[in-house]
Amino acid sequence: MHWLEQYWYRLSALHLLLWPLSMLFAVLAATRRFFYRTGWFASTRIGVPVIVVGNINAGGTGKTPCVIWLVQWLLDHGFKPGVVTRGYGGSAQGPLHAAPDGDPAVLGDEAVLLARRCACPVWVGRSRVAAAQALRTSHPECNVIISDDGLQHYALKRDIELVVLDGERGCGNGMLLPAGPLREPLRRLENVNALVINGGAAFALETLPSGVPAFDMRLEGSAFHDLRDARRVVGADHFAKLSVCAVAAIGNPQRFFNTLHELGISFTARAFPDHHAYTADDCAAGTHAALIMTEKDAVKCERLNGENWWVLRVDAAIDPALGDLILHKIGQK
């Protein structure tokens, strides 16, 4: 975890020094949004409904599992979605098509994961407008586009905004970058179409706007796939008598570690920064007999070809009422 993040979920004397920078960040963010809303900066409409799945926090909150769930919901209801994403951690400027066997060093780990889990086209680009336009050119049958992240990418005109919140960590100390984790003030949530609370609500729900519908989301998974051979699947009991090391390079590594604890697995934990580029040394098991990781980690660790490395696949379970709300909104477009 980046050293500053440990201060984002508490208050300390350091925030007195960072507070003026947070105020400057707030002014710049508000000015930029004002320019887009008033037309001073161009905002492009793609020609089909656009759903943005984003957050106001820096770092991961569970957006990608939410996108995967949303893609499947739309497919099940007769739509032909496509996904655009920034490709964080990758070198690509874009726009590029993300293939299931694509290089995460180029496309980003989340883009490759989305390409594997979503039965629809996935395109990567630093400009989501360019990525969306390239997607529609290559796949004119797509009739709805989902943007993984991009709540603050106002150049892409959107029809629906969903914000995913970490139900365990909430919005931290409520301060903007760099003193806190927020990209925009909490009042920004008043203007979105729905909130998705990932993992319950340990933080105060009264801080959320009362007029915006909120839906529960949880991540479910108990099957572990062999990294070398995905056809080989075991349960948590496989690790009962093994010495295990667990690695995670996601927005909230502790969520993954908590899941392993809930499955009854004893392990040594190693947390890395989000989008970390793994090396063989990072995954060296040492005296441990098995290594466990997330799907997002697996995308990057496959090339290391480790033995007895296991991947926990998780799926988002979200209140179906969210899907109904989205279908209603799309039907009005």
C-alpha cells in the first residue's frame, strides 16, 4: 500500500499540512467539472447509452466485479454491451482491443481480467471517448457501453452513473486528495443514479445522500483454480494441512485476506500496491507449500509459471433491483 494511504483512513497531525493542498485540489476539481457542465470543455456522446461504474475514492472499491455482473445482467436481458477501461498499470495509450490472452503489462491487469470474464468486447484507452468510438466502429452491434471507472472522465457523455463504495473502509477521513482518499467531495454522490455498497456498511450510512438508491453487493467464491491448469479445482479443505502464503495487489488487500480467513485457511499474508507488477521474488513461497492469489494477481503471475499456485475466483452478488433500475433508465433513452 502506498505510504500515504495509511493516513487516508484516520486523522493525524499530517493532515494539517496537507489540508491546504486538499482545498486546492477541490477547487481544481470543481472548476474542471463546471467547465464540462457549461460546455467550455467538450463532452462527447457516443450514440448509445453509456453507463459509468466509478467511485469517488482513490484506489479500488470493487468496480471491476460490479462491471462483470452488469455485463452479464445486460446480456441476460437481450442487450449487446461493450466495455471500455483506462488500462491502469499498462503501457498502452490506446485505443486497443483487450483480448483474453493479452499482455497485462500493455493492457493493464483489469482489462485482461475483464476480457476473460465478460462475454463482450473490451477496449482500452487513456481517452475513454476514443476507446468507446473504436469499440463501436469494430462492433457496431453493441447497443450499450459500460465504462469501468471514469466517473471523473467527463469528456465521455454518460447516461447512468453508478458509484461503488467500499462498505468496510467507507470514504476514509472524508478529505480530498492528498489528505484523504476522495477525488471529489461527498456531495458529488447526490448527483449519481445509484450507490453500490460492497461488503456491507461498516461506515455511517447517514453520510450518504438519502435521495440516491443504494444497493448491497458482496463478493462470493470458495473454489480455487490451479494457475497452471484451470480445470483443476479444489476447495478450502485442500489447504488444511499445507503451509500457505497469500498475496494480493488490489485496492483493499485485507478484504481478500478476510475472505480466506472466513474459509478457514491459515496463511501468511503479503500485500502489495494496487496494480503491482509481480516478480518471481514477490511470489517466492519459501518454506510455504502453496501460494494463493486473486484473479487480478493471476493475470500477471501466469508468466512466472509457479507450481502449486492457486487462484480464488469471486463473483459479485448484487441486489437485482439495481439491474431493474438500469433497464428502466436505458428504456427512457
